[in-house]
Amino acid sequence: MVLKSHPVLAASAFNDVWGYEDSLQNEFAIIGSNASIRIYNVTNTDSVTLVYNFSDGASTSWRDFKTYKNYLYAVCDNCSEGLEIINMDSLSFGNFKQTTAQFLKAHNIYVDTINARLYVVGATYFPGGINRGIIIYDISNPGNPVFVKFFDDNKYVHDIYVQNNIGYASSGYSGTFVYDFSNLNNITTLMGNENPTSTYHHSSWKNPNAPYIYSAHELPDGYPMVVYKIVNGNLILQNTFIESLITNASVGARPHNPYVHENKLFISYYHDGLQVFDLSNPEKPKKCAYYDTYLTNTNYSGFQGNWGVYPFLRSGSILVSDISSGLYVFKLDIGVKVQSDFVLTTPGAGLIIRDKNASYKLSVSNAGTLVNTSGVQNLSGNQKFVYSDLEVQGNLMLTAPNGLHYVLSLNNSGQFVVSGPTSFPTGNHMTISGDLSFDDIFTGPIFTNTAGRHRMICKGGVLKVDKMF
């Protein structure tokens, strides 16, 4: 993990964090403190700026945020603010409103963006003061949420994840359950699992591309993460795992909030900071990166450290909140390293790099110039995928359509240059046939010059240099 920014925030305690991107591709971090909702512009990760600070009345240790289109939704627990609705396009005008018709306090919310529904859990529902169930809003008009349903399965729901009308609910000591919300007049329970018993099913996240659910059990102290698999309509416990950075702890590590993105599992681990796992084997996550935001700790006493993480910004920036030290902005640096020359041997093959809106193929012409072709997946008829950055210690060589070989590099002025033609390497080298496609947004080849390490990326079809550190 590469720390890009950590603004000093004056508050006694912080809680959840979320992210947002506007229509101009500016990126924002939303973080809750005990006193307010704060929004930071994190587009330039080296210069994070506060753009909005709203004190909504209550001093509370629990806030939760989600976004839909150009609106931010916020709730808090142990408060009386209800559902708060903030127009992200007019922050300078303080365009804020709230509704308290269905509840005053809630622990968590989630937005099913496909179906424009907002789910509220951990709330006390009116009328009747029912401290359980799920409150559902229609947000097809995002500035004016419309209450449509209260679903009571006789369980307190602490957190929920919803993907295309299917909800994955973490219901405390009752267990983890899956619901079908397609027909709000006939909500059905699809499956559930109370195991492990006597543990608090705190929060979970489904792999959007695979039948696995990653569940954090906050209590008892030190209980591991749980991997469930959906098998023939049943939720089956497949594996447990725990990761600790602190040795000889008196109690044990406590995972808090898990998120899945780009085949990686991101977990806020309280005292053990942010931990990132590779999901190549979805049943056995393997830790590939971490950053401990709470270095002063020597045991697991109480609740301290990393509360939340937001890994979904399309720039690759990762937002983290720490209870005592506030907002962190990271970049993930876990690229593949090749110690030798690396050659794309197929004539005309190149590097396929994605930005937020399209893909671009970088290849070499017969004349030895760099060619940038937009809107393509591959032109050579064959491609290999890499799901991280690629750092070549030797020469990165491309083959022109006429079969000549050229070296691609970054000069000390920060410009990409092609040199050659040159002979095919005779020493230690690695070859691939076809194009090399960087599947994750804003990953690419890494080059080193006198100013440090830099990633090649494309923005709007233009080659850019993203300095690593």
C-alpha cells in the first residue's frame, strides 16, 4: 500500500467512509466524525481539500453513507436525524434535507443501484417503535426518496448488501440470511446460516461475480472471517481465516467491514488496519497488501483503528477511515515484477490499457513510433490478461507488424520513447504471444527514471504518467 494523503482532521472520533465521483470525474471522500459529515475532494491525492462540513445535530459514534446518481444518503445511530439527503452538485449551497417519517436512527443503509432502491437497517421503525426489520425506499427520483415497504422477518438486521434485488443480511446473533426483494409484496427468504453460532454476524459482502459471501463476525473478540458458498440454494460455510499484525495479543484480531472489488477482498480490521486479499482462490483468500493505521496499539483492547474502507473509486484510490486519526488515501502497489527482458513477440501486438470509459491499445508501427488505438480489446486475435501493474526490470519490447523489435521506455523528462529496432534478446528473457491486456482500470506497465517509479495510464486516450512514489 502506498499512502498518498492523510489530512489532519480535528475531531475526537471518526467512523464510516464512502466515496463519490461527479460528472466531471472529480472524486470525493465522505467521512463521518462524532460531530459532523465531512466531504473531501481527493481528485488530487497529493492535495486533499475539505469542501463540506455539516454538523447535523447529534454527537454519535456511528454514521453510514451511500450514494446514488448525484445524491448522498446518510444515517446515524444513537441520534434522531432520520434519513439525510445531500445534493452533491450543490455542496456550496448547503442543499441538505432529511425525512424522519419512518425512523429517527439507523445503523446502516445500502443502495441497489440497478433497481433504484434504498435499504435501511438497524433502525427503529415508526409506527410502533419496532427495533428490527428492513425499511425500503424507492429512489428513482433520488432527491425525494419514497417509502414503499417495511419488511419484518422478526430479526434485527445490522448490515445489508443488495445486488439486483437479492439482499444479503447480517443479522447479529441470528445469523446471515439471503432475501429476494424482487416483489415487495411477496418478499421471500432464499437461504440462511446461523453458523457459527454464538457469534455476531456483523457485515458481509457478496463477490459480485462468484457464489461466495465474505462475512465479518465482530464478536467474540478474535473470531475469524467466514467464507460462505451458495450451493444449490443453501448457504454453506466453506472456510474461516484471521489475519493479525500484532503479536502476543491478549484477545485477538477483529475484522469489521469487508468489500469485494476487482477480484480482491478489502477488510477494515480495526487494530490491524486495512488488509487486502487476493481472491484467485475464492475459498481461500490470500493476503497481498496491508497498512496498519493504528501503530500505537500493543493489544486488542476496545475498539480502535481502521473502521471502514472504500475501494471503488475508478482512479484506483482507496479511502480508509481510522477511528482516532481520520481519513487516509492509498494506492495499491502490488504489481507483477519481471526480472528480465519482456517481449511481446506477435507482430502488431501491444499493451491494452483501460481508463474509466474505454480501452486503448499501445503498439509500435513499422517506422518505430508508438501507436495509440482507442476503443479496442485486441487487434492481434489473441491476448493475455494481467490483473495488476507490470514492472519489467529489463527491457519491455514490442514487435512491429513487420517483425522488427523495439524497446518502450520512459525518459528522464517523463516522456514515453521507443528505441530501435533492436535484436531479439539472447540472454534471460520472457515472451508472450498476442496482446497484453491490463484488466483493472488504471493499471499498466511501470517504468523507472531518475524521478522514481511511474505507471503508464491513459486518460481520454492520452498517455499519462502516474507517479507511484
